[in-house]
Amino acid sequence: MTLKEWQILEQIQTLGELAKRLRVADTTNPAMLVHKWLKGKAFPRKENLERIVKATRGKVTPNDF
């Protein structure tokens, strides 16, 4: 499942809310970082991949990027 599909499934409305739910590692602008992941412009770092897998209960994995 893609991160975007999970966002829709969980009815998460904003990128800020998505970043908060994923517990994105401290960055200047977590919402912008999540946006780049959704658009395929960036690949999450290892610590963020681990957070994504945990937050989505394994529904989104590194192979989904």
C-alpha cells in the first residue's frame, strides 16, 4: 500500500496531520518532507522508514516507495 493510499484510508486531511501521525523525525518542515515522499521526489531516511512502518502497522513498507 502506498503512503497516499494509507492517508486516504485513515482519512488524514492535511500533510501536517500526516507528518504528526507518522512521527516524522525532527525537520524544519515535516509537512513538506511528507509531500516530497508522496510525490516521489525524496526517499525517507532509515529512521523515518521505521516510523512509517510502525505508524501504519506494517501496511506501508520501504518497498512501497
